[in-house]
Amino acid sequence: MTAPASAAPPAGHDGVAAARHLAKWLGLAATPTFAIMALLTAALGGGPADMLCGGGSWQGGMVAMYLLMSAFHSAAWLRLIAGRRA
């Protein structure tokens, strides 16, 4: 019997290293992206979605959600800073 054909390349050492490198950069991109989204939402208004998430106030709406998401994703930045100090 033959194995089913796959279009994906075999996941060797190079593929795993590339995936880890990409995941590291994606983790670093999340924090500033959410911070920018919070600033833009605060400056320009959240629109109709903001009414669903707290009645339009910045304390309970989309701005707060983006700030929390930015804080939760800051672990990658903290690891990067700690690694440079060591």
C-alpha cells in the first residue's frame, strides 16, 4: 500500500525552526497592533460595535478590550527584554 499524497512539505528541522521564528514575530506584532487599535478607536470612535461592548464609554467598550488584549500579549516583549539583559 502507498501513503496518501500530500502537497505539504515534510516537517523537518528547518520547517519547525521556521514556524517557531514566525510565531515569535507574530507574538511581537500583537502588542503594538492592539495598542494602535485602542488609540484609533479612542480617537475616531468605535462605531456600532462599541454600543454592543459597553454602551459607548471608553472604560467598558472596545478601547478597554484592545488595551487588555495588548497587555495580555505583552509577554513576548517581556521575554525579549529579559533575554537582552541576560
